[in-house]
Amino acid sequence: MIILYDVNSIKFAHPTKLIYANINKRNEVINNNKNSQLVAQQISENKYFVGTLQGCNRSGSTVRCAVVFRSKQDLRDEVECKYGNVTRLFDRFGNTYLCSEVQIGNQKREGSLTSRYPQRTPVKVTLTFKNIPSQTNEFDTLEVHTDDYGFLRFRNIKVSG
């Protein structure tokens, strides 16, 4: 038996404090239903943002990871990509892959990209990593850096596609 957590609704009761994450616990018996497909969503949080990793997909040697940011207050900040080599993927063998492009909405940039983050509003950020070996389908850590408001970190990432 595997216990699943539904993490789709994150609630805020105060502009600057995350009061609670509404996690609905469900029990699922996986072995009895071979048609079940489970997608685990990871959440990372710092003082300013809550990030939900939607997943990472491969196309050739390129891996794209989508993260939905929700700010705890109205903010304006940059997601750092190439600048400073701070947004990166780490594989299980210690290799580091640097972000080559960041996309927010219909804007794409190679260095960094500034955006407004209205309080509690989902903002999708897509990060592109190039030259990933074809045999690398799992990563230990995804580290996403914002200029003024620190890191969001996600662990044990499986790549689809």
C-alpha cells in the first residue's frame, strides 16, 4: 500500500505567512490497479515563495523543467539562469548542468528574466538545460535561484520523455 498526498491546494491566511498547506491524504493500493499512473508533485518553500515542480521532460539532449511559483507577497524579481551559474541540475553522479534558458509566460531569455509575482498567483517558470546525456533520466537536485529571494530546491527528479 502506498499513501498519496494531494498537494494541489495551498492556502494562505496572511499576506506574508504560509499558514498551512492543505494536504488531503488518500490511500491507494497500487499493486491491484496496474493502470494507475501516479505523478508526484514536489513543493519547495522559502520565506518569499512556494514552488511546485510540475515535472521535467526530455527532448533529445534537452531537459525542460516547469515550476509554478506562488509568492507570499507582491514581489518583482528575476529568475537567474546563466548569470552566476546558480540555477542548475545535479545528477546522481555529481555532475552539474547549468540552466541555458528561462521562460515566464511568452518571454524567454538566456541570462535572467524579471517578472512580477502577484501574491498567491501561480506563475509558471520553465527552465531549459542543454547537453544532458541520454542515459541521464534522474537528477538528485534542481536548484532554482531568484536574484533577491533565494533558492527553491527540489530533490529526486525523474525525467519523462
